[in-house]
Amino acid sequence: MHTPIYVWSYMTMQLRHAILGLLDLAPQSGYDLGRAFARSVAHFWHADQSQIYRTLDRLESEGAIATETIAQQGKPDRRVHSLTDAGRTELTEWLQAPIDDLKPKEPFLARLFFAAPLGVDGILALLDEREEQVRAALDQLQALPAASGDLGAVLRMATREAGIRQGESELAWLEATRASVTAVGGER
């Protein structure tokens, strides 16, 4: 048994918690986890493949997950990860911990806050770029298949709906901001 070096009382959301949660749904390889992030939680938690693999290595060394190596013909061996009792305990403790304080970090809003030196055309271009990003994210969320049946599916659909509503709200805000910028600075 490994001795976890994780400090259990520190329950701020970390990538490890998202991975533990996805592994609680089903054992998966690192590649599968990357796809699961893109298909399910990317609208509220981003992780690239290298972050996922580094975190899997840490979780395994701490005993939170177990890894089974499955030999494949003509391909590299497949490493499938699953939760251990220690990993399930950590996930449960994180789920039951008090919710983190809101400490937003939104790079786009920081740029917009200081964007006056760009002039009206530069600001409108920034708003246009953000609108494209939001529309692409909305398209991705709306393309996710609807799930129903169990409590987990209901909660996953609730987070999808939150992402859709936030995206729609941001589009309306972008349009209002664009109108305000244009009213103050004139047309492009």
C-alpha cells in the first residue's frame, strides 16, 4: 500500500479530482480520459493530455488509482486506470468538503478591461474573436448527447445546461458591449 502524500484537508478543486470523478464512472486509459474531458467536462475544467498523464502518474504513486497493463498486438500496451479504495475516499471527501470561494480568473475580461488603447476597431475585433470562441464552445456543448436515467446522468446534463446558459448569456453580453463600444467610439 502506498502512503498518500496528498494533504486530505486541502480540498480545492484540482485536476486530480476531475480524473478521480471520471474514473469513478468507469476505468479508462489516459487517452480515454482525454476524450472524456473533451466530451463531458471541458466547459468547466480544461486539461491537456500531458497534464492528464502526469496526474495519473502521481495518483498511481500515491495509491489513489490502480493501473492494469493490457497487451495489444501491433500496438503499444494499453494502461487502464481504476479507482482504489483510497482514491474513492479522496473523491468522496472532496465532494463533501465545503465549496471553494469564488476566485475567478478570466483572461479575456482582463484583456477587455485594459483594451482602451486598442481603439474601437481593436476592441471590436477582440469582442468578435471572443464571440467566435463562445459560439464554438456552445456548438460543442449542444452536440453532446442528452443523457437520462440515473442521478449521475441528471447531474451531468445539469452541468451541460449550465454551460449552455452561460454561453448564451455571454453572447448577449458581448452584443450589448459591442453596442456600447460603438456608441462611444463610433462605427468601424
